[in-house]
Amino acid sequence: MAGVLIDRVTKIYPGNVLAVDDASIEVEDKEFLVLVGPSGCGKSTLLRMIAGLEEISRGTISIGDRVVNDVAPKDRDIAMVFQNYALYPHMTVYKNLAYGLQLRRLARSEIDRRVRWAAQILGIEDLLDRKPKALSGGQRQRVAVGRAIVRQPQVFLFDEPLSNLDAKLRVQMRAEIAKLHARLESTMIYVTHDQVEAMTLGNRIAVIQGGAVQQIDAPLAIYDRPANRFVAGFIGSPPMNFFEGRLASENGSLCFEQEGFRVRLDGKIPSLSARSGQDIVLGIRPEHISDARGRPDPGAGREVRARVDVVEPMGAEVYVHLVAGGTTFVARFDSHSPARPEEEIPVVFDVTRAHFFDAKTGAALA
Ligand SMILES: Nc1ncnc2c1ncn2[C@@H]1O[C@H](COP(=O)(O)OP(=O)(O)OP(=O)(O)O)[C@@H](O)[C@H]1O
Ligand SMILES: [Mg+2]
């Protein structure tokens, strides 16, 4: 087993495309690290450089103690699972699993042992004689994962392995990949653009934007303490709401104000007082906004009047789209909320859970 060290790695494609920009990530031995970010942010490029399928323009990548920049892919002791499973259509499942090991000239008995071991872990023992076209999408995905695990590599690389599956199967396979990690106890690096997958699978998440690492931390740490506005808006669903406005003081207490409304920031971070009068961005998650009509203590002076725009029932809860000042925002209310489109309702922000970002740089203000 081994960790992976990505040290100040940059990738520039021909045509001067900067795909990865000075990225540093230390993946610990046996860790499940998720690389997450929007389409085109450089996730696959980073993974392909670890696999050796793409040259590194600057910086170094080490697997275990060995710098692998110049090591051929087949000598890196990694196995990669791709989005399009790329199974051999004319081979049975057994042969698909065995093929890579035959190329490596393992003994036939060892190949057979490993194929049956992997098939048992993945629950595909009954499918070994079938060809890929006779399998469902989820079964093909299991075979693709099986092809990686028979190799017993030091590091597994996954590039959006579940994105071809329907929603229900994706949730099921996600749980299976988590179990697989627990069972194999190996280092896994997993690429996705789906923040739910990232939150549920990762020991840690690296959030990437524009080829640059924005933040690396445990899922809940990122959720609770995003480093900047991008991360705050990317992790969480529905996403965090942002209000652009300024800090002001009113009767000695600090407020956030925007054309059309103001919120008193009772007991909020003393360091913000120093920014009174300055532009700032307030971020608040949908679950930290409540309907003041249902509260025993509406909190005088903390209510914001908002117009209900759209009500989206989700079953267990309801997403209520609201408008106040110049900003549209979303709140998560109980599914029995009486909020109806076009009415004006008082809402309360839980300012102790609010986030503040520099208006220019987007950096979180501690
Ligand atoms: N072979 C290439 N030549 C030139 N540019 C490339 C090449 N491969 C990728 N790029 C560019 O590099 C950037 C990063 O691409 P990459 O495939 O790593 O993104 P990604 O985060 O995996 O996106 P997605 O979620 O859509 O798969 C993109 O702007 C892409 O257009
Ligand atoms: Mg990709």
C-alpha cells in the first residue's frame, strides 16, 4: 500500500491550455480522497497524470516513496476505472477479469484465484460466463471495477465511474464502492463532479476550480467552513445563498444591509466590526433560514420580509424560493409549510451559522 504525493503539479496542453495549475495534494496511505469540481476544471487531467497517461509539465508525483514522473503506466502499480467501462465485448466476464493478469504472465492458478475472489467481492460469480452485452449497466460497472481489483494495486484511480448509471443504481454502487474501500483498505482517488458523491465517499475532499486546488479537508469541515465563495457555493444542495451588500452599524450593533433589507448580526464575530462600512458577501445555507411565523420567538429586528416566488415540494421537505431586496434565495422548510407563491412572509436568518466573504477576492472571513 502507498500514499500519493502531488507536489506543485502543473499541466499545460498544446495550444497553451492551462489544465492543472500548481496543484499540491498529499493523499495518505489507505485514504479515500475525492477530487471534485465543475466540468473542465482539470480533474481527469490530474488523475491521468497520476496514472501516467498524461505527461506532467511541471512538478512531481510520487507513489509511495518513488517519484513516478518518468515511470511507465504499467510499472506504477495503479489500476484505473474509467467512466466508459471499456470492457472487451468479445470476451466473457471471466476473460475480461483475467486478461490483464495473463498479460502480466501470472500463473493460471493465481489468475483463477484472483478472478474468483474479485467476483465474490462484487457479487458477480454467476455472471462469469456471460459476455458484456448480456449484462446490465450496473453489472458492467462491477466488471470494470473487478478488472481493477484483480490487479491488487497500491492505488486505485476512479474517473466518474458511476456517471453512466441511472440515479437509483448510482446510489447503490456508491455504497458498494464505500464498502469496497473498507474491505480492501487501499488508497483510492476518486474523481466526480457530483458533490453528493464527494461528501458521502471521501475521507477527504479536494475541491478544484480552474485547475487550482481551492480547499482540501474532511467533507463536513468543508461544508461547515468553506475557504471561499466558490467552495461554499459548490458543496451543498440546494447551494448556499449569497447576498451582496455592506456592513453597517445600527445603535451600536453590527448589521448586514442590502437595498431593501437589513439583518442584525447579534453576537457575530468581533473581527467583522473592523469592516463596518465595507462591502461584503453574506452566505447562508437554505437550512438556516426559517419561517418566522412558525417560531415561538421571531426575534425582533432580525426578521426579513420576503416574497415567495416558487414552492418546490420534495416530499420530506419543501424548497421555497424567496425574493428580498435584489436577491433571490432558497430556504428549506418543513414539508407542511404554509408558504404559498406571491405571498409575503417574514423569515429569520440564523446569523450564527452565516458565512462572510470578501466582496473582491471571495475569501472567507474568519
Ligand atoms: N488533450 C487535450 N488537449 C488540449 N486541452 C485539453 C486536452 N484534454 C483536456 N483539455 C482541456 O483541459 C481542461 C481540463 O480538462 P479535464 O478533462 O481534466 O477536465 P475535467 O475536470 O475532467 O472535466 P469533466 O468533468 O468534464 O470530465 C479543459 O479545459 C479541457 O478542455
Ligand atoms: Mg473528466
